[in-house]
Amino acid sequence: LGAAVDTVLDRSVILGYTNVGSRLRRLWWPADAPPNAMAGKRVVVTGATAGIGLAMAESFARLGATVHLLGRDDAKTRRCAGEIR
């Protein structure tokens, strides 16, 4: 049922890409992952000093993963690693 509703929402751009579509999709989205869902996993994140890369690195760390950061600026990368720890 979820896939059918998702297809209908996508085809009607107004419903699919507004708050209406988002609220409807949340009804069948899975719950958030448990705190240690990624324990024992290793993740490499590029662009980890800002924006989406930093947000992903923080999220993976919260989920218990060992996170390896890659960035162009060594000082910034080290600072972000310290903040994530």
C-alpha cells in the first residue's frame, strides 16, 4: 500500500513535494534507528568538515559507528573529529 500511495504522491507534484506529501509518507516511514544500530561498523565520510558530510558523520557516530573523516583542510578535519568525539 505504501508504494502505491508513494507513486500517486510523486505523480501529483503538488502533493508529492509539499508538506502534505511529507506528512503522509511519515505514516509508513520506519522509526528512527536504535542508539547502537551501527556499533561495530566503520564508516568513511568525505567532506566531513561542513554541511551534509559533517551532519552524516555526527549521525553515524551517534549510532555507534567508528567514523573516519576525510577533508581537504587538515586543521578543520581534526577540529571536527574532536567535536564529534
